[in-house]
Amino acid sequence: MANLETADMIAKTRRVSAEGLLEGRADLSQYPFQLLTIQTLRGAAVERIAYVASAAEFLMQYGWDLVNVVAIGNVDVACAVMRRRPPT
């Protein structure tokens, strides 16, 4: 099994893997910031964008909104920028 991504580890880079989110290995319970990036290297170019979008949609149910999806290089890395909704 792959390693757990702790809130402290994620906070240091402001980055979480799509794999960690979708496989239940990412802990954002103590994540202190409003902005977060989701990244993946998994799959082919088009699959990476879809995988990041899936992870972004997963986070939306926990109070996060999608800001943007970016492909870096020739989609070597797909990245979603997320913003946590303020408490109501």
C-alpha cells in the first residue's frame, strides 16, 4: 500500500495527489490553508486531466471549489487548483 499523505506533508507543498484522495490515503482534516493543488502523473495525457477532475469533484463534497485545471508541458502533469469554501 502506498504511503499516507498527512495534513502536515500536504501543507508543506500545498499539494495532494489525486491518487491519495481517491484511494483514501490523504488526510486534509488539519490542512490550514484555503488554497490547495491536486496533481497526478498517472495515465496518459487525457486520462490525467480526467483523473484530476475526478479528485476535484470528490473534494467538492467536503467544501472545496474548483478554481482551475492546468496541464503542464504536454500534459506531463495535470493540476487542479482548489479553494476551500468559507464556513457559513
